[in-house]
Amino acid sequence: MPDQNTDPADDPMGTEVHSAFATPTPNLASMESEQLIEKEQLGADGPELEIGREREKARSLWQDAWRDLRGNWIFWVSSLVILFLLVVAIAPGLFTSTSPLACNLSNSLQGGSAAHPFGTDNQGCDIYSRTIHGARASITVGVFATLGSVVVGAVLGGLAGFFGGWWDAILSRITDIFFGIPLLLGAMVFLTAINSHSVWIVVAFLVILGWPQIARIARGSVITAKQQDYVTAARALGAGNSRLMLRHILPNAVAPIIVVGTIALGSYISLEATLSFLGVGLAPPTVSWGIDLSNAVQVFRNAPNTLFYPAAALSITVLAFIMLGDAVREALDPKLR
């Protein structure tokens, strides 16, 4: 047994064991200096940084979506194109003073000139003026058909998803029937039977066949939102059906509806042009890109400008709305971030 009075200096093994298991003494001076350095780095902006972090955590879905959209060049390009098209549709007189119905057969199928930048069609009408004025009918049909489909579909689908039961069963069977109707064939039959070619008749038809898609999307979104914990908690606290729907479910279920509606707007514009091209949509004296395309088919080999400009305007418009819908979808869908 080693002597208890042995000097530690004479027992190197004991010294090593003791030093290995000894608890290190904290260096208070170094800790204080580190705290001072951290405070100096934060400076007077410390509280602001904390507030910024809290705001970062408290951002909503729409704030996150707007932040993503601001950094997406597709959103800005499509928005600027759509804004320009809306100005053209609302005030075509800002871009041309020539009437789209002022036609002169002696100027038929002329090329581009100072008087007619895009040339003239087979009726002697100014193609530039008709391209500018054609935006109004096409965009009017697309916008109001989308609004009507979204309103009708969101209301019916939202109520079916919220209440369920027999209302949900009936709506599901009705939407199945509408989905079984070919859109183009149904349009030709419906518009031929009505024998009217006004803008609002075409809009009404597109709403009739377009609302089931929105209703199905709205129903699924409401059912998903209704099953969340915050809705259950609000119901337990005594919230009524109207408060649950308007304050808790609708704000969290509207994002998919906006995305589908934005993309559908471009599809409705394309469908209107197709129906007008086939002769069952809009008809003269209404100015439409589809009508101009139909007239250009007979002469586009000799005068390709009669087909190119209205087709380019239609393609750019449809593409702009589809690009905007894709940008909004990427911003609102957390899975795509």
C-alpha cells in the first residue's frame, strides 16, 4: 500500500490519473469576453434581429407565396404580358385608330405598309386593327367564363365537401355526368341548337361545362382542410358552420382553386377561338382571333401574314396565362418548394 504522505511529485502515475479525471475549471474571463464580443456583434440591432426572426416564423402561406413569386422571372414576364393584353382589350383605341370593320376589297391581300403594318386580309380589312380589337372578345370570354366557373364550382364543391352526406353524393354523380360529355362536341351541339353567337352565350356555355372541374377541386380542398386540428379546436370552442367555413376552412382551401382557375383561363380563350374557327362560336360583326383564323385558311398560302398575326396573338395570350398559372402553382404548393 502506498504511503498516504507520499509527495505527488514522487508519484507520477497518480498525478496522471488525477489530471485525467479532474473537472476543468471554467475560465470566467474567457466566457465574459465571448459574451462581450457577441453583444458587440449584435450591437443595437439585437432586438430587431429577434423581431425579424419571429416574423420569419409567423409568415403565412400567402406571404411565402408572394416572396417566391417576386423572385420568379416567369411570374413577372407573364404578368407584364397579361397587363399589356388587358390594356389592349380595354382601350384598343390607344394602339390603332383604324376600324376593324373598315374593309376595302381593292386593298385585298396586301403586304405590310405604312397604312397597314400587318397587311390586309381577303376582305381588304386591316389585319393589325383586327388583331388589336380581337383581344377584347377573346379575353372577355376567358375572364368571365373563368369567374363564373370558379364561383359556381367553388360554392357547390365547398358546400358538398363541408356538409357531405346526400348533398355530396348528388354533386359527385352530377359532376361525373358532365365529365362524360366531350367538351368540343358538347359545345358544337349546344351552340348550334341555341343558334346564337354572342359573347355571353359562349360564356354561359363554358361556365355550364367548366364548373364541375372547379367543384371537384374545391370539394377535395375543403375535405382536407376540414380534417385539420385547428378546425376541430374551433368547433370544440363553439364556432358555427359559417365561421368555420369563412374563417378557418376557406382561406386554407382557396389556393388550389386559384391555380386551376388561372390555368383554365388560358384554356377558355383557346376554346373560344376553336369554336369561332369552326363557325359555332362568335360570328361577325364580332371581331375575334378565331374568326380571322377561319378566314385566313383559304388564302394563307398566298398571304401567310393573314394567318400568322392572329395566331401569334392567340398563342402569346394563352401561353401567358398558362405560365402565370404554373408560377402561382409552384408558389402555393409547399411540395414544389
